[in-house]
Amino acid sequence: MPIMIQCPVLAYGCRYYYMPSLKQILTFTLIPHHRSHLLPPSLSASFHLPNNLNRLLTGNCSLFRMERFWSGSGINQNKAMVEHLQHYGVISSKKVAEVMETIDRALFVPAGTPPYVDSPMAIGYNATISAPHMHATCLQILEENLQPGMRALDVGSGTGYLTACFALMVGPQGRAVGVEHIPELVAASIKNIEKSAAATLLKEDVLSVHVGDGREGWPEFAPYDAIHVGAAAPEIPKALIDQLKPGGRMVIPVGNIFQDLKVIDKNQDGSISVRSETSVRYVPLTSRDAQLRGY
């Protein structure tokens, strides 16, 4: 008899993941492979015992891959990845689809990693690159604030993927800024961008990536029309609110164990409006030393 499970929906950066209880996790990891067909479809292809159970609490576990969309086994091109996101309704914006087709995700993931699987992936230093559907979601939330000539800040820019997307959206008259506190990731991200369709914008200094504490933003080019934060903060950093332009928008995961993707709009009078987009699971926004220690 098939196993029936009811569990809350969690977004590992999206609203489509099923979050099992810790008891269910430990139970299912002991189910032999030949009985894995009894698991729900969203779990059967990815359930395995994590090497470090603590990673379940830091968002670095591959357990919650978005199998409901696709496993990635049949996707070997960037365009096909974007088409799948469109097919399943994750991407509805023509502009977002064009940008994600232009910036090849394969240039921004570690060598040997399947680039088009809809899953977050470890990039070293206890950091991850978000799943493609999460990048698409954030690009769509911020689209009106990523128009040509606008300024965008990417906090926790990692391998540089979303920063490169921002640069294409704001164009040569705008400014896209990435901030990352791991120097090795900044150096790697610049090399990644140099191989991408955003290389010219990097050369022209329209796009730049800096070593710094993202919780403090990057005041040099503030105020920003759009701010994206790629790690979960216990509360919204005041420096980022201060650097948000009136009429600007920020998207940031907020929370510890339980997190929500918050959308913050700064009104023209300077007041702030906040709404929750969906439940998510991100690595924490913290100091460089804490991150390198494993939080």
C-alpha cells in the first residue's frame, strides 16, 4: 500500500517544496532503494541520508530538490531550463526569460556540477547558488526596478550569476553591484562573468563585484532601485533599507529556522511596506568568520 504523507509546503527558495518532519527524514533515509517507489514523487528521486544533518538547517542539503518540476536528467541546455520554468509557470515575464537564456548558468556553477538541475548547489565556503526557479522568482519580483538605467545591488553575490542577470536588465546606462564577503568567490565570480554575455558590461564598469559585508550594503553607488539578498537575515538590515531608493524594492529572506521571502517597498515618502512572498530555505546572512566555521 502506498505511503501517504501530508507535510507543509516549504520553498527551498520556492513555494513548491514539501518539507518533511525530521522524524520522516530519518525514517525515509532507512528505506531500501528498491522500495523507494513508495515515496511521494517529490521525494523519491532525492531522498538520501545527508552527510551532515546540520546542513538540513542551513539550507545546504540537496534533499529538497524541486522534483515536482523536473529532475534535470533530460535537460542539458540553458534554453531548455528556461523553457521548463516557463512551462511550469515559474517564469511569466518575457524579459526575465530572455535574460536567463542569455546568461548561461553553466558558467556559474562548479565544474562537474549539472548546471541545469532545478536545485541549489554548493559552491564552497559553506555557500550555495540558488536553484534556477528561485533566481527566476526574484528577477520577476524585482523586474520593474531593474529597468534600463536603474541601479541594482546583489548581496551575497556568490558566483556572480544573478549579478550578471541584473547587469543585462539595467543595461549600459545602469549599474549592477555584487557584494560578497568571501574573496575567493569574488575572484571566481569575476572570471565567470568575463566568460558570459555580461562581460562587456563588466569591462565598461557598469557591473562590479566587491569584497565586503553585504549586511552593510555598498554605499558607493547607493541609492538602489533594486536590492536582492541571497541569504537569510534574522531581521532586515537597516543599512540596506537606508540604501534603498524611494520607489525602490528589496527582496530578502528573513528568519532563522523558519524563513519567509520578504518583499520590501520604500514609498516615495520614505516609509516602508513589507509583505511575505513565500516560505523559503536559505543559508544564513552572517559574518565571514561564522560562515567559514559552518555558522
